[in-house]
Amino acid sequence: MAQEPTELLATAQAPDAEWTAGDSADLYGIERWGNDYFGVSPDGCVTARTLNSEIQLLDVVKGMQERGLQMPALLRIENILDAQLVRLNEAFKSAIDSLGYRGRYQGVYPVKVNQQAQIVEEIAAFGERYGHGLEVGSKPELIVAMATLNTGSLIVCNGYKDQEFIDLGLQATQLGFKCFFVIETLTELPIVIERSRALSVAPLIGVRVKSTAGVSGHWQGTSGDRSMFGLTATQIVEVVDALREAEMLDRLQLLHCHLGSQIPDIRDIRGGIMEACRFYVDLIREGASLAYIDLGGGLAIDYTGWSTAHDQSRNYRLDEYCEDVVDVLTRVFDEQGIEHPTIVTESGRATVAYSSVLLFNVLDVTQFDTARIPQAPDNEHPSIGRLREIYAYLSPERVQECLNDANYYRNEIRELYRYGQLDLRQLSIAESLYLDLAHRIGSMVADMDDDEVPADLDQFKQPLEDIYYVNFSLFQSLPDVWAIDQLFPIMPIHRLGTQPDRQAVLADITCDCDGKIDSFIGKSARTKTLPVHRWQPGDEYYIGIFLVGAYQETLGDLHNLFGDTNVVSIRILKDGEFEFVRELHGDTIGEVLSYVEYDPKELQRRYRNTAEQAVRNGLITARQRQHIINTFNDCIQGYTYHEQAG
């Protein structure tokens, strides 16, 4: 991945009395990445909106608390999921009508993007009006599709298929589903032919071509010559010959060409479609009865709001994407005199990402503010004295020199402490002196022009940002942040009528140094800190991470045995109200332990025996034993995350 610019870190500053909620909206870019679904109310709360109605996320949090659902929680907004289906299907319909395309559009949702029942069932139910189907890549996903969709729906079967998978799909065809087997490898075709004859079911067959057109973006490895999936030109010819010999060439009715995932540049999309059209035309001439062209995924969402070809942004709108797809297909097929096929896309990320928000609270904060520095005692160590002497020549002109000296003397003092030549209180004075100097140097640097900023600025400023300890597991809820450096929009969901006066990184509650977020979305580039408000113990401070509906729930793990979070689904009503549609309590400790092969009942039995032995040894009373056992049992039934007392 190419290097990208990094914005300079902002220093904490006093709040601006003139600051408005609109300033916060601009600071966090919510109107740039929110896709018209999220905003900031005049009183400084993040809002979710659809159906010309708007609600505050803070009200949802309060409603969750009233229902006994603690933080962290995943919030799903069903209307937004529905709205994305409407936008996708209507945008293609508009493009088809305006460009005179004589085929139709029929989307399928890739189940792998988010397999949660609530998501898939909502897409199947709401998408039925558009004939929106499902794409599956395994037997479990095919079972979900067959049990969720109505007969007549489109099911596209990708992935590697064994006999049982193929039998299941053929039986789906018998029931009336349009269930296509997309041939991914040559070994699959003989099984499809043999099983279709054995079951006397005429199969619906597709073929996946290996696109040679590479694309840009984070997932560029899914396209081009070295992509894992698809058949080469030579292999496609073998498929055609085998089907002709089996008198089944008329069953080859779908061409599949996956252009890539999260494609940020519209030019790559046009180029990939051109190549897919060439395969389609030639297969028609070979005698295939093609009627569907499946362009796979690729429709990006703008996580950053930058509207560029950056790998986590996009330089096109939804309507532009649809118009380009339809335009290329229309031109090529008209030139070749080919009947216009049904257009299929597998837009998963763009369908579900906006509908989910991860909400959590701040548990604690480490701040690197300057402590009160005592006067130098008569017997102060010379190295600490030299650190004090830096104040005498601290100036913008010598800021680099001062930084170098401060770093040198601090390292020297730490080395002295390691060898017992300084005590703890002396070390504390030295660290406070260094921190005060760092703040003063940071203030000077903030007033400099960019070309005057010292080269070591980032290394020197990193320790100055607050650490906000937050109540969730990165590995469970945001695995892509850790695994592939994915950016997600992150911001407080309230207090936005006042200016954020601190800069912070976020640390989750796992015992892992990788469990942190220290890369955030700025106006035009990454930043290393998130603007936040000062946190005080006892004052709840809620933060939301947005656009997390795609892949995060599917890929999450059990690091430190933190399980699934609480999940709440709501629908926004037209009168500015909302209703709770569904609530799912997160994993209990006992459930998580069972996932990793512990038997909670056996653990309870062992602990009872341990407590009983303590009674025999006179360490506790029988009454105390019962209280200890009750605490243990209650904990096993409790939430894996930090819970508020009371």
C-alpha cells in the first residue's frame, strides 16, 4: 500500500467560546462520510436520519440502559439497511431507463459480508420487491439462502463445491430457486454434470473468468492475473467443450467477473467491465445461452469522506457507478448485436456498512499534563539540574536543540535510576520537568510554519497525547483495524456543542499492546490522534465508531475471551421517534468459556470443592463459602465486558 500523507498532530487547546455543533460536524467530517444518514444536532448530539426523520444516538443509549443493556453495544438501524437497498436498486433502474438498456438489474447480497440472521433476513424481506437475492460461498450459507428467500429468488453459488453442496443447489433449483453454480475450478464441472443427471435436474451454470485487468485499492489482490479465483481463457474453453460434449452448453447462462473489492477509482471499474463484456460476447458465439452478467463486488464506500482514489475512499458517486456500468454494457452489446443481459452485482460492503454503529463508553484516561514541579533541592543530581537549565535557552530558534537536549538528559536520568543512583522521587521530578518542556516545545512548534517544523516532531509529540481507555475489544468488534489498518469514522456522540479540548488515542480493554487505535480520519489525511473532550470520573462519555456493518462481526475473535457485544436493532419512525425492534444480549462469560472447550458446570463444581476445602482448613466459614460461590456463579452468567456497578 502506498504511503499517504499524515497531518500534523494538533495540540490540546482551550475551548473556543464561539464553537458550535456545526464546527464539530466539520471537524469529524460526519457530513462527508455519513452519506446523509448521520449528522449533528444543534444541541451537539450525533443524529441518525432516514425517512425525513431524525433521532439522537444518545437517546438510543438511554433506552438501552433502561432495558438493562450496558456498553459496549452494536447498534443496527434497519431503515438505513433498507435505504441502501433502495438507493442501489433505484440508481440502477434510473441508469437503465436513461441509457435505454434493454435488460434489467438484479442484485445479490454476499452473505459472507455479514452473516448475522437479522441482517440477512432483513435484506431478503425488504429486497424481495426488487428481486434482490443472495450470493453464497459455502454449504452453510446456501442453507441460509434456501431457508430465507422465497422460491424464484436468485442464488449465486461461488466458492469451492463438493457433491453435497451441488446436490443441495440442484434441489433448490427443483424447488423453483434460480440457483446458479459458478464454476470456479475445472474439478467442479464433472460433479455438476454427473449429479444433475443422477437427480434429473437441469442445472443453472455460470463460469467465473479471471480478469486480467488489475485494479487499485486495498484488496487489489482479488483481481488480475494472480487472483485466487476464476478460470483462464484456456480453462474457459475446456468448460465450453465439456458442456457441449455433455449436451449442456445451453445451461451455461451466467458469466461472472469479480472486478475487485472496495474499488476506489471509477476508471478501474470501466476497464474491468470492458473485459468482462468481451468474454460474454465470445461465449455467446461459442453457443452458450448467456442471459446474466455478474460483475461481482467492487462498489466502494467512502470511509474517510475524502472523495479521492485513496484505498479507503472513492472518487465517484453511486449514481455515477451505476451509469458507468450500464453505459459500458450498452455500448459493447449494441456494437456486437448482443441481447442485453440481466445485470447482477454483489454489493455487500455498500449495502450493510452504514447500518451498524459500535457504541462504547470511556472507562479511564491517562493524561500527560504537567505536574507541579518542586524547587530544586540543594543536593539535586547534576543531570536533573541540566534538564532545568534548558528553560534558560528555550526559544523557537533553538527548539530542535532544546528537544535534543531534553531527550538526552531524560535518557541519562532513566539510566541512572536503573542502576540505583537516583531514587523514585528524583525520577518523578525529572519526568515532570521533561513533560513540561515537551509541552512548551509543542506550543512553539504549533506556531511555526510547516517548513520550520523540526524533523523529530512526531517522535517527540507522541507521548503527549491522552490515552482514553474504552470499553470494547478491538479484536472482537473491529478486527480490520488491527489486521489491515482499516480506517473507520470515530467521534463522540454528544457534547459536540463545545470544542474538543484534548487529543487522544484509544486503548481497548484487552491485555494486548495492539489493542489500540492510533490512526484516525482527518480532513484530507490520517491523523494520529482523535479530538475528544476532557473526561472526568463519574461523567459518562460515549464514543461511536461508524460504518462497521461489513465484515467486522463476521471476523471478530475471542481475544482475552471477550465475546459478542450486546446488539440492539431499531427502526426510525416518521415522527422523529424510534422503536426497539430486537435486542440481543452479548455473550456471557460461561458461553465464551464453552466456545473454547471449558464446561461452565464443571468449573463451578471444581470451585465449590475448592471453597469447601477452605472451610475444612478453617480459612473461611460455611456462610462465607456460600457468598463466595454465589459471586463466582453470578460472574459466569455476567457480561464479558466492563459493567457499571449497581
